[in-house]
Amino acid sequence: DAFVQQELAFRRATDYPPYARIIRVLCEAPKEFEARQAATAVRDELQGLQDVEALGPAPAILARVRDRYRVHILAKCFTQEAFDQAMDLLASVEDRSTRSLRVLLDVDPLSMM
């Protein structure tokens, strides 16, 4: 019980679930600048939304896998309306994937790997 109370206090202070929703956008490409450029474009779009904080871009924890660079951003959504707007905006993000660029979404990720 003490652990749960401590963890909830930490999550409230840092705006992590269940006090906010998080959307991770992971961009992978053969060249680092392509992945970073895609992540920056998504971040710029998200920054225009009210009650959304866009963090990044930053190298993913596993920054390179199979000769592909991985860069991610996090969007913290502080209201359900903000989450819905962010998801509407991001609905087409995965469609931006090409042969060389892959864009993936993860809602309330359990891991940043």
C-alpha cells in the first residue's frame, strides 16, 4: 500500500498516467536526420494543441536497431479532450511511413524501448 501511494504521488507530480495520457511517437529511418526530421514535424504539429505538452525529439533508448536510427517524442495530454484531439491529429502519422521511414504510435507506453 505504501508503494502504491508513493508511486501515485510521483505520477501526479510528473503528469504520468493515470493523471495524464501519454502518446509516444517513434520514428525510424536509415539516416538519423530523417528520423529526427520526421519526429520534429510531428512535435511541431502537437505543440499547437491546448493542454498537450510535446517533449523531444530525443534518441530512443535503443537509438539504433538493425542499421535504423530511432528517434521519439512524447505527447502528454492533460485532458480527455486534448488526448482526443492529439489522436485525431496523429491518425495519419502512421500513414506517413514510407519504405525508408517508419512511424509508430504507442499510447500510454509500458516501456520506452
